[in-house]
Amino acid sequence: MELQNKILEQHGVFQRFFDYHPDGIILMDMNGQMVDANAAVLNIFGYTKEELLEIPLKQLMNGTADNSRQRLAIPHKQGQLLYVNLTVIPLMSEGKEVGKMLTFEDITQSLKQNRGLLNIQEMFTLISEKSQNIISSFSSDGMFTYISPTVTALLGYTPEEVIGQPQINFNHPDDFARLLDTQNTYHIDKDTVRFTGRVLHKNGEYRWYETTVEVIRDESGNILQKIGVGRDVTERKEAEELISHLAYHDSVTELPNRRLFKQKVQELLDDSKQQVHGLMLIDLDGFKFVNDNFGHEIGDQLLIEVANRLSAAIGNKGLVARWGGDEFTVICANIENKANLQLLMENIKRAISAPFIIEGKQLKIGASIGLSISIVDGDSVELLIKKADAEMYRAKNQLK
């Protein structure tokens, strides 16, 4: 005890311990800020002292400095992963904690020389903790046997809430059929499969994930395990859906545009050649006057209101689209008789002719409608539109 006291009382003993210790040492204050680093830790990670002290500690260690002792994978300044044993020691003064001392034992070389020191699961965990993706393993019957801790930050679950659960519990019901088809490909000697689907977040929302699955088989080809790496592609999917929506929908009314309408009508004609379908081309009478006298903003709002009235009038009887300008189109599938279409046309005219109130202005317009019937007037979109266009102009001329 006397020898211990004499050593500790020597001036600079802690400083020499700090400077010459073979393990890396970082001193941290109570605010979690690094305040000093010894030469060994600078040598381990490749930074100068100034560079290291500028890095937030949580960034350096990916937020993992809470346990008193743990094994971590920490990137070197040049990017390669280093494996260290971290020990966190409280620093006390007059009975109060004033900071922490973190020691780093570099075990990278020993792990390379003796891989038996680190089993596969430990290595897998070290890698998965550093990934920005979700790394998982599941059995041949689809039960999770491992999931990386990143699942908490990305999907809200703890690993314990996922491991042991069926994979399908976390997928969107509308994706089950596609998921099953993908799983079936595992059994035809396909060892790498990619699946994009919706995954349930703990908050109840769904996120789009693209998951690459690698199948591990035994010598007989039987599936032992599947390893998955999933990345969140929600923003990409939303951007793709927006682009697709803009390509096939009118930017003002949100109705299907000419391209989508023609595509849907052609599909209908191809799939049910023996059925009778009715196509309407609707032109707004008086819209140009509103647009010219009240401006395009009022004109666009009027088009939106017309689209709403048309959609309400048609309901589930057909598809409404904006053909362009002040023209709209409607396709009604599998009609029983022309009289029903005539009745629907009258309902549309009444709906459009009722006054619109937009920004305090009362606006009145009308509608001229041309009708064509499949089989009778043509068997293609072009022929039906041509016939409906001629009928529409005949109706418009009758108003003059």
C-alpha cells in the first residue's frame, strides 16, 4: 500500500501512463466530448490529434460507447475496418465522476492470424452493425434467425421482436403472391434472388425495401439458410410512381391523360372483342370565353370542377380522361343498349350546364358530346375517336 501511494504521488505518473501505454486511450469529458488522445490511438486510427478531436465520438464509434467493455469494428481514416476491444473507465474526483477514459486494444491482426478467435456470428454482427442496410438470416421455412441492430433505427423493432418470427409477418399482404413466386425460385438452383416489396414499420406504415437474398445449400442442394441484405428504396419508389403518374395523368385535373386513355381502350377492345363498348368525346361550350376573360388560373379551376362532375356522373360505369384542351373522353365497357348511353349523356350535359362558382364568380358553360360504339363504328381506338369526334362537331353545329 505504501509503495502504491508513493508511485501515485509521483509527479506526472498518469501522464506517462497515458503517453506510453501500448493501447489507444481517449479522455472524454462529461459532455461526451473528446479532450485528449494518446499517440497509440492516433497510430491505430491514422488521424492527427487535431483531426481526431474534431470528430464527434459517436460518429467515430457509430454511437456505441455505452457498455463498459465491448468489441467494435471502427473505420480507419483510410476506410478499412479495424477491430478493437473497447473498455470504458469512469474518471473520479472527490467522489464524483468527471469524465471517462476509453481504451482501445487493436485486435485486427490477431483476428486475421487466428480466425478462431472470432466466430462467424460475431463477424457477421460486427459487419451488420456498421451497415446502413438491414442484414438478416432466415431458415429454409422463412423464420428469422438473425437481424442486424440497424432494424431498430430503420424499422422501429428490436432484434428480439423479429428473430423467431415468420418473414411474411412483416410483408404487405398485396405482396404475398409475388413473394411466394420469388421464394419458389429458390428451389430451382437459383442462389441469388432480388425482391422489392413493402415492409411493415413498427409505427404501422409500410416502407419499400429492395432485398438481395443469397441461398446457402448443403452438398445435396438442400437449403440450409438464406442471407438477406435489404435497403430502403422508399424515396426511389415514390419518385418512380410520381414519374409514372405524371406520364399517364393530366397535371391539372389528375384524370388519366390521352396516352393512358388510349391504352385502356385498346386493352378493352383486345380483351373483349365480342362485347359492345361506348366511347364519348366531350367538348366544353363556352370554356374559351371563360379562359380568355377571367384568365388561365380560373380556367384551370373550372377544368378541375368539370373533371369532378364528370367523374361523379360516370361513377363506376366507365373511365373518364382529359383528352386535351377543353375536351374530355369517356369509355363505358360492356354496355347493354345504346339507350343507357343516351341517358348517361343527358346526365353529363345537365351536370356540366349547372352553374359553377369559382372565386366568387358564377360561370356557365355547356357540353357537346359525340358518341361511337365499338363493333358498329370501329374496332380500334383511332376509329372510335374519329367517329365520336365527327358526332361531337355535329352536335356543336346544332347549337349555332
